[in-house]
Amino acid sequence: MPPSVVVVAAVQAAPIYLNLERSLARALELIAEAAKRRAQLVVFPECWLPGYPAWLDTCRDVAIWDYLPMKRLYAQLLDNSVIVPSRVTEALAEAARKHNLTLVMGVQEHVGEGAGRGTLYNTILTFAPNGELINYHRKLVPTFNERLIWGQGDGSGLRVIDTPVGRIGGLICWEHWMPLVRQNLHMSGEDIHVALWPSVKEMYQIASRHYAFEGRCFVVAAGGIMRRSDLPRELESSINITGDDEEYILNGGSAVIGPEGLYVAGPAFGSEVIILARINLDRIREESMTLDVTGHFNRADLFDFHFKGAAGKTESGKLGFVPKAGFELPNQTEKEAILTPGSEVLAPSGTDSAPAFRVITSSRPSGYETEIHELEKKR
């Protein structure tokens, strides 16, 4: 059984947009930063490698047929997207193994060779503390203008996985408004749900809190950061975007939410942070007294639910590589986060390293008998 108390982290920091190599280096630094604070689960936002394509919403002419700047940008996306498996996934696996933590990473993915090699996918990769890739989920339905660049995923990743920090499932963005998708994960029994967003704006906060309340689980909602300076230079910004390079296109909103739908930590907007929260999984059983949509609040005599499963998956098939799920859980007994409010912690040095972080303690009452810590980037 997992420990009752675990430390979870949501990483809210910008990658080096459209540069997979430098973004991966930054990801490894941020994972190490979270690990220093005893994080046992580290969650990155949607498409963090090599960055969410927010220019679909903020730049002009992206949907014009035969538009050369978009063609070139798509080719750049293909060159900087993640192949599964590859040396990029090996580096992420090694980081999870080195720091003995469960790692959830949002990526833009493409198939390396064979059928489908010209299609991109919006994908969640989940790594166990032993480095094994234990779940692999492609977004089922790209939302609105995302369909310009992403293909549809299958159902193979719609499952809940046993990890040392509990049973984990995850969805991407507007999948949280697909009721049957939610119910499938609820019926699989999540302790912690990872919700990956481009940024967690108001309606996305509502969706994340609703998911926690409906599923009687903790939710780690991870939102991204993007400034105007990160938009592709080859595209022209729309008229509602100012000329200020520091203007936020994506402004974070990451949070940890409890099984009654209340915030445990965050949300944090407009800064690069790592949000850490020590959560007590026993709260799930307490809150289940009033609501269990898979049990006493379900009328199986009136309604049937049936999940058809994946449309088929093989390592050489059209859907690309899908890993096996089995793995042996290592012992992980660390429960306490050793953070001292006000102490200074320096990020690793280097061209793309983040500035120093200062540690602050949230005073929000949570009722969880947990400590909540947030790492805020000095501006």
C-alpha cells in the first residue's frame, strides 16, 4: 500500500519553446529542484516538451491553406517533438530513477518511422521511480484549432496506474469535459488525478475542482507559462496582443485540490513556480461517505457503462509504441518535506538555468494536517 501522506509537485515554468534539447535540459533541472524538496510525484503541464502551441489562439493566418510560415513551423514542431521511445524518454526515465519519484510529463509526440510519421499527438508520459514508462496517453480529441496540428489518440492510456504514491490517472485539457472519459477513470479508482492544461484559467479551475469533487480524489492541476517573446517570430500576432514581450500568453494557474473540491495549494498565476503540497490520502475515504459516483451514488439498475478499450496497439502498428504496464514497486518510505520558509535555494548554473527561487509557506488553512510550500521565481 502507498503511504498515507505523500508530497506532490506541479511545475509551472516555461520551456525553451520549439527547442527540444534545451527544454529537456531545463526539465531535468526542474525535476531535480522538486526532488530536493522531497517531491514523490512531479507533474509538468500540457505539451511542456517543447511547449504548448498557444500561437494557434494568438497569431493570425494560422489556418490559411498552403501558408508557408505555418508549413515551416509544423516542420519545426516535428523536428522538436518527442519520439517514444527515444533518448529523450530515456533521459526522463533516468531522472525519475535517479530521484526515486513518479514523473508525469506532457509532450508533443510523433512517430519516428513508418505509418503516421507525419502526424503529431498531444501526449502524457508517466514514469515510475524505477524509470519504467508505465502509462502513455494521447489526447482523444484535439480541441478546436488544435486539430490543425494534432491527430486523435486512442483509449489505451485511459487507465489508472498503481505507483508508490497511490493510484494515478490523468487527462489533458478539454478531456475533462468528456463525461464518459471521467467516469471511466472514476471507476478505475484514482487516488491522485493529474490534470494537464496549457494554463489553468477560470473555467479550467472549475473543471479541475469539479473533477476532484466528483471523483473523490486529489487533483494536481499543472498549467504552463508563456510570454509574448516566446511566440514564433514568423507569425504575426493578433491585434489583441500588445507589443510587450513580457506579456503573458499563458499565465499558469497551477494548483493542488483536495477530494472535497477545495484548494490545498495554489492557484498561482503570473510567475514561474514549483508548487509543493503534502497531502493525506486518508481524506479520500473520509470524503467518500457523502459521494461515490461508482458506488452508492450510482444507479447500476438504471444505467450501464461500457468502455470499449483501445482500438488496437502494437509496437509496430499505426498507433506507435505503447509500453507494457507491469513493473515492480520499489520501497519508498520518505514522507516529510524538509523545507524552511525563507531559505534560499539556487538552481543549477548554465545558460538556460532558472534564477534563484525563494521558499515561502502558504498560510491557507486546508484541514489536511499537511504543510504546503510554494517555490516562487524571483522576478
